[in-house]
Amino acid sequence: MDISNLAAVAMGAGCGAACRYQIAQVAPRLWGTWIANMVGCGLLGLLTGFPSPNQGKSLLLLGLIVGVTRGLSTWSSFAVEVVDTWQENRGQASSYLGSTLLGGLISYEIAAAVATHLW
């Protein structure tokens, strides 16, 4: 195990989780997770289009891609919110489920397309 890689991922994940927490503090229920997931997917799209980096940039990208985007986006919270909402309002739960899945894919694809022009 490379301690530098582990440290980059851990620091990135902490930053991503802190951002997700802040979003959840200001956004109403469901919206916080939805926003965090859309931003995470978009950021991942931008970063995966980055050209092959040198070693220093490689650690930065590892921290951003594996750490930040995965600390920011959250499948587990999303799953719990879908199940909880389903018990209260199936229409809202279905909309939340569909908009998150489709929105995440669209967010990623748009950002990846932008990245091809930026990098």
C-alpha cells in the first residue's frame, strides 16, 4: 500500500464529506443529497477528462477523483432517502430516484464533454 495515495484519498474524502455536510445544512430534505450527487457526478466528469498527469498531479487527481467526488456524492444516503420517501409518497420517491439517476448521468456526460474542450 502506498501511503501517499492513501493520504491523498483520505484528505480528498474528508473535503468531499465536509462539502456534502454543508450542502445538507442549507438545502431542504432530499435536495441536499441530490445537489451533492449532481455536483459529484459533474466534477467526476470534468476530472476524468484530464490528460495523463505527472506524478505530482497524479496524487492531486487521485485525491480529487477517488476522495472528493466519492466523499461528496453518497449512494447510501440516497438509498435511505428513497426508501423513507417511498413509505410516505411513492410519486415523490419515484421522481427523486429517476431524477437522481438520470441527472447524475447527464451531469457526468455534460462535464466530460466540457472537459474534452478544456484539457
